[in-house]
Amino acid sequence: MQILYTSDLHGNQAQYEAVISYALTNSIDAIIIGGDLAPKDLPGQSYIQGQREFLEFTLPRLVAPLPQSCKVYV
């Protein structure tokens, strides 16, 4: 079993895309994101609302290319 661990992505979509790309290229079976998933700098938005939107909409879109066999733990 191949496991990829990362943390402190802070909503950086380019970093999420790099993690997903690495997982796809290297046949990763599970990804563990250890914390600090959501953006911390949200200009013009409510902090909580912006994080909620990221977790509900953006994060699922970012991990969607992964096969169902690759589990994501946050």
C-alpha cells in the first residue's frame, strides 16, 4: 500500500493539484492531509464562510480526478 502524507496546504489550489498529480502518477492508495486544509487569507469574505465554501465545493472538485480506490483522509 502506497500512502501519501501532506499538511499545511492552506487552500492553495496549486499545491492540491500537485498532490493529486503526484498521487495519480505514482499509484497512491491513500492520501492523508494532516491539517490546515482551508484557506487562511480570504479578502472580502467572511473567514468561516470562505472556509466552508472551500471544504464543501472546492476541495471535492480538486480530489475528483482520483480513482475511487484512492482514499483521502483529512
